[in-house]
Amino acid sequence: MRGCSKPQRHGRKWRVVHPDESGRRARSTFDSEREALAFIDSFYAAASGSFGATVAQAVDEYLESRREAGLKAGTVTTLGYRLKGLLATTERDRLVRALTPPIARRLFAARRTKRGGRPSVDTQIGELVAVQGWAAWCVQRGYLKTDPFAGIEVTGAKSRGKKQLRIDEARRFTDVAIGEGTEAGLAAAMALLMDLRASEIVERQVRDVDDRGSVLWIDRAKTAAGDRHLEIPLALRDALAARCAGRQPEDLLFPGRSRHWVGYHVRRLCETAGVPVVCPHGLRGTHSSISVREVSIEHVAAALGHSSPAVTRRHYVTKSAEQAGKQRAMLRVIEGGKR
């Protein structure tokens, strides 16, 4: 027997088909769908020794093992989204041992976003890497004999760079974000004006706001080159000072928030401002393309926390922006300006 069926309507009640103690087909009836779902959860919890772990249970165990290994909370959250999206963990009766290569290929081919389309190539690669790591862990635990996702390949080219705002659009976005006067607006403005990653924003502590509110320290960044300190724009200093007032040095500036929270409000504020909807990385790219018109690509790379200007050129700065900066530097020299 495979396991429990999904809850099914049975008159005014809900029915679940499941194996009994002898392995024969049995039926249990419940007053509500919630009670039926609770029975399914308890059934698998009690029967995991004989039927093996479900995919949902194995995913939860794997995520907990990653937390215990010291993975950042935000990284574990993202890992969970990737696994649950591809593995369809809402199907409670799927057992790990039933994941065969044909089923794995079918799950991968059937993957759709909430809007109904195929995920981007980048998302597909991220999900496949995540699920292969999970499968390797399942093999170590004895839940699987081999990785059923081995051999699956993602077709198509990875995207380079994210959609960016134009200069006037960036101004409108900034005005709306700061003018809203909320913590979400402040976080979104920091993403654009200070070229910060969403994770860097939500991980900042009170003590990172330094030198009387004029400097923001970034440490524990994504890369070693990401550890840096930045000047806080005047437009953000009062709001950041207010968030620091009366709090302990190691308190988070945005307690209980994740990078996904930043992304949600960046997109929301784009809609409010009437500009193209971009993600936080798109705001970093916007900052880079605008700032490189005035300073060197090497300076922009350092401000972004990149290990090499090549990364900045490839993913963040438009070619025309860098060319405009070079042209402006050349004119300053020709006109006798500062080299």
C-alpha cells in the first residue's frame, strides 16, 4: 500500500483511505478537512518505521540538519522554498522511497511558478542543485539508494543582470520609498541608495550604524570582499537614527524580517511609484549604472562588495553607463580638469 489518500468529501464529512495494521485497505471518516489532514500527519509520524519517511518529513529533517550545521536562517528559508517547490511536498502521501528517476523527471518537467509559467533558468538551476543536495543526504540516511534527480539537466542560458530603473524612475522610487515613512520604505531606499543586498539590510545591527549615524558597517557579507563600510546618505540618517534609539547594540535594525520581505516591498513600492517592477538586485544594478557615470568601475565594484570589476560589468552595469563615465572622464582631462 502506498499510504494515505488525500482527504475526500463524503457527504458532509471527509474520508481518508489508508492501510490498517494488517496492510489492508481501510477508511476513516472525519468531521472536517482539518481533522483529516491531522490524521494523515499522525499516520505518517506513527508509521514512518514501516512505510519510510515521506518527502515532506525528509525535507523538514534536512532543513533542520542544515540549521544545526550553522547555515544562516535566510539561506535555510530559501533552501526550503526551492525544495518544496520542486518536490511538491504538499502531496503528503508521497514517500521518499517512491521517488524514482521517471517520477523525478516528471516533477522537474511539471514545475510551474504561482503565475503558471516555467521558472527562469537561474531558478531551475538553483532548485535542481538544492534537491540534489537533499537527495545525497537521503542516500546517507538510507531513505534512498541513489539520487533520482541525477542526470537531469537544465536547458537554456542563464540570465545576466536584472532589470534596472532609469534615472528618473529611480528618483520617483526613492521619493515614494522615503516619503512612505515606514520601515519597509527605509529598507527599500537603502537597497537603492546604498547598493546593499537584501540580506545585508536585514542582517544589520544597531552597532553597525556608526560615527553619529553617518557610516554603516557591513560584515559577515556574502563574500570576503563584501565586508566594507559605507557612508549613509543624508536622506536616510534620521530614519536610521530613530530605529537605533533606545535599543541594544546587537539588536537587529529590522528584527524578524527576511530578505524576501525586502523583495516584496521593493516590488510593491515600484508599483506604487509607477515604475517598472524590479527586484532588490535590480536596484543594486541601477545604483551601479548611475554611479559608474561619475566614478571608475573599480570604485563601484568595491562599493558593491564584488571581488572583481568583471562581476560588476557582467551583472550590474550597463555598457552605455560605463562608456558615458569614460567619456566624462576624458572630457575632464581635455578641459583641464582633475585627472
